Amino acid sequence: MVQLKQELMLYGLDTRGRKPELVRRLKEYLEDNEQEEASFGDLEDNLTPLLIDEEETETVTEDQCKREENDIPMVSKKVAFRSVSSMTKQQRIMMRAEKFGMISSEEHKKAARAARFGVNSAEDERRKSMEDFNRIKKRKERFGVVLPPLYILDGLEERKKRELSALDYCKL
């Protein structure tokens, strides 16, 4: 159909309509203009299957449709069910991990949970404490108090010791 429309467009003919109309229009044009016999023969060979396809179409009644539907065999698939109650807890966990593509090792589970809920790990705390030190240092430089970084670190550790001792005092 696409080739037929392209051929019609090539000769400047109308491309709207059904296949038989388009084929007839193209043949009439070619006969009127007396194109070369070779090109017409090739075109006729190409268009013959299109005409045959149109002739072979037939109307299908509702009775034929119903008969065809009834002739279709029903194929049932057997589905195997595993009894979950007979499995151990570990087997259930492994089966669930396979089914949903979950992580099975405990370390990976803990890391994923920490990432999801924002639980700080030791590395995160160290990184944040260094950021805090840098922030304090910049603030002190801005206001004219310059202290060596070792003093800031020592001060932080001393402060932590004081807080721990105060907490120990509160526990007693």
C-alpha cells in the first residue's frame, strides 16, 4: 500500500481511497501516458498480489466466529505451590529474598537501613566532626581569634570528657 501511494505521488495523482481505486487510478494514468512496457510490466507484477488480496477477503458471520471460538482448546498450566508453613524461618527469608530481589546478608541489611533512616555511622560522625572543627575555626578567624587546629581538637576532647563525667554524675 505504501509503495502504491509512493508511485501515485511520483506521478502527481491523488493518494486517497481504497486499494482497488488506487490501483485502477494508477493503471489508467499509465495507459493514458503510454509508459514503457518494461516499467508497466514490472508495475503490473507488483500490483497483481494487491488485487488478489482484495478479491480474497470475505465476510465472516457470527456463527463462524462462535464456531472458531469453540474450537480453541483450553490449555491449563500446573502451578506448583510450596507450603510455607513447613519451611524454617531461614528458608522463608531466603525465599522472600529471591522473590523480591532483596539483600540477604546482615551487614548489607544494616547498611541499607542506616542509609534509609539516616542513622549515622562512625565514619559519618568523624566527617561531620571535622566539618564542625573547620566551621569553628573559620568563625574564630572571622572574629579575630586565631587558634591552632590542635587546640580545637584538644578542646573538643576535653569537652567530651567533661560531658561524660557529668553524665556519669547524673547516673549515680
